[in-house]
Amino acid sequence: MPTRHPQVVDAYLKPAVDHDEQPCKWERPDLHGLREFCSVHFNWPQAKADEQLLPVMQVLEEVTTSYVTTYYAHCSPRNTYSSTNRY
């Protein structure tokens, strides 16, 4: 397959996989750290960062499981994503 990005093809064919057997652990995001990141990298005031971050934090509080698919189904604007969809 011809491509201008052989690194992408190589990464797809030979992915770097983490073989750690420990279960994934989800933690609450560091809101203060995210606000600081938005300030430094996007030059956003705290009000702008909060406008973007607080709705996400609220959804995370409401989600009762650690499954990423549950989060995406919950926050989708049309709720069109289903954990039964396969790609």
C-alpha cells in the first residue's frame, strides 16, 4: 500500500502494546491541573476553562461505572453511541 506516511503504516502493523496485567484504574481528573494547562497552553482564563471542563466533570460524577463506553454514551449529544456497536 503506497503511503506518504510509512511511520503510520508501521505503527499500525507493529503496535507498541503495554503488556501490563494490572487492571485499569480510573481516577478523578485533576481539575486544578487542567485549568492550569488550559491557561498555559491555550491562554484561557479560568472562566473559559471552567465552561469547557465543568460539564465534563459533572458527567464523570454521574457515571457510576468505569467503562469508557458508558461515559461516551452518557455524554453523546444524540446518545447515538451504543456499547453494542462494533467497528
